[in-house]
Amino acid sequence: MRTAKRIFYALTALAAVALSVNSFAAEKVFIREYTYQASEIDSKVTSRAQALEQAKRLVLEELGTYLMSKTEVKDFAITSDKITVFTAGVVQIEIFDEKWNGEKYYLKARIKADPVEVAKAIDRLRKDDVKTKELEESKRRADEALKDIVKLKAELDTVKNDRSKQLAYAKQINTMSATEWFKKGWAFGNSGDWDNAIEAYSEAIELDPYYARAYSRRGFAYGMKHQYDRAIEDYNKVISLEPGNAGAYWMRGSSYYNYNKGQNSRSLADYKKACELNRDITPFCEEYLR
């Protein structure tokens, strides 16, 4: 009997080890590094922002290349740029080593992910036009900011004391950094981590107080946590920045409805306004516009 028990426990232990190995075998690690050479106009903050942006781009590209060659992503008929857009909304990028010596900023970025699960997430995202558009917009925003940064840096290398260009340079750095925080928040939200999503969107808003999309996504995250009063505040801000944003009116109307403190008339007014701005926002617009 003792021998039988020993065999049973030994087999159980081996099974546990096998399961553990299989769970870790699915995860792969992608690492890239980048060194940014600071110019005379750069500070530690601006140097880190640019090193971070480049390191993240490199590690996302590495993951994308792997997905294209080793997973079902190769059958999706989408470009490598589009894969990078989607992966930014799915994975979290960890910075695990960085150094600044006053002239160069060195930074190393890492992604830990199960490529099969990432491929499944990309498949879901590519079929969602709204989410695809949102992620493409954030990528375009970061690309435009980086392009302006390169241009302004070249101009400031020639005329170092141009105050207006210095301010524009700092503003574009903030825009780029805010967009990175937005993408981080988006990835947290995509995995259902609303607390960290709210924190990331708040960081984006601190860097760029006019970032309407960040207010909108933070409002959605507050709504998912049933904090409808805070969601309403964020949608108010979106509407003040973008008065023609039908989605913001619709989401504020939903927040008023869920807040449920005698706000039904306000929710109906917002639904009607949303339909006036965009009749395609819901199949029920005809009812709201009667």
C-alpha cells in the first residue's frame, strides 16, 4: 500500500511539473535596446522619452516579425505596420534597464507574451473597425509627433536660442509621451485591468490636457468600474474639446442613464444629440429623433 501511495504521489508531482513547464513554454520574451544621443537642447526627460519611443518600436517590430513567421497572423493578409498597431494595444512593454550619463540615454525594453494568445487578440481587433481606427489614430499621432521632433531638433541645432521652437519641441515630446501612455492604458483596458488603465490615461492627460481620446477612454474605464459620475466628468471634457463628437454624447447619455439619479431626461437628450451628429451611431436613431 505504501509503495502504491509513493507511486501515486510521484506521478502527481511529475504531472504538476509538466503542467508548469507547458504553461511557461507558451510564453516568449522579446528584448530590444536603444541608445539616444542627446543634443544640446535635450534634458534627461526629453532624452528618455525619445529612447523609450524607439526601444518600444523596435521590440514591437521584433514581436510582429515573429508573429508573421510563426503564428496564424501570417494568414491574416495585413501589413507589418498594422500588426505593430494591434500588438501595441495587446501587450505590455516593460523597461528593465536604463542609464543616463548626461550625453546618452540607454534603455532596454522587454515584452513577455504568449504569441498564440497575441495572435488571437489581433484576430479579434482586426475585425473591430472602431478599435482598429482608435489604435491607428494613436499610432499616427505618435508618428507625427516624432516627425516634428526630428524637424525641430534639426532647426534648433542651427538656431539654439529660438524660444518658440524650444517650446514646440517640448510640446511634441509631451505629445509623443502622452500617446505612449494612452496605448499603455488601452492595453490594460483590453485585458480588463481598469485600475491601471485609468492610471495610464491620467498620465497621458497630465502630459497633454487637450487629449480628447484619453479623456474618452478614461471615461469608459470609469464606467466599467460603475463610477458614472467620474465618467460623466470625462465625457463633459471630451465634448468641450470636440463638440461634434457623437460618441461622447452617446457615452455620456449611457452614463447618465446608469447613474440613475433622475437623469433619464438628460440621457435621452444626449442620445438625441448623438443621433443628430451621426445617425449611424445606433440602429435606434429614428426613435430618438422623433
